[in-house]
Amino acid sequence: PSAKEAAAFYTASARSWPACANRKFTAVMMGTNMPHTVGPVSDTAGTLSVTQSQDGAALTFSCHRALTVANNIVVDVAACSLNPTGARSDHADAAINIARQIAAKVPAV
């Protein structure tokens, strides 16, 4: 409801996200174990971001997540894609760019 509360949410997220960084986990999808890796968390210019990738498949499913705040609004975006294993992800900065574009449209007050 307020800019102060939105900023507090961002601060809490910036403290908690690193606990999940640089870790592996297994998701079960349609009865199949799918190993995933979460990359490092970045906190740059008021935007948190992290990448999560599926491991060991011919096509790698990966998502980049970004979180930022503008006034009383928390913007949380995920941009996902399928890439051949070893290919650079085209969405690596997409979530950050989308989150910042949305935040730029939020009225200051």
C-alpha cells in the first residue's frame, strides 16, 4: 500500500534471495525428475536478478527473474526460454529490461 512497504519488501527480498543462490534442486514434472541450478543473485541499480536453468537436457529450459520497486509497486518478472545445451540464453537481460520498463511507467506519487 505504500512506497515504504514496497521498499521494505525489496530489502527483505535482497536479504533472502542469496540463500537460494548457487544451488541445485530437483523438480518433478509429469513424473520425471528434472535437475535445475540457480545461479548467483545480482543486486544492481535497485534491481535483483537471478537465473534458474534445467540441467542435463538437449534443450535447456531457463528463466531469468528480476525484481524492482517503483513508488508503492513491486515489479517481479520472469522471462523464460528453451535453448540448445551450451547456447547463450537470449533472455539473460530480458527480465531486467522488462521490470525496469514497467517500473518506469509507475507514477512517482
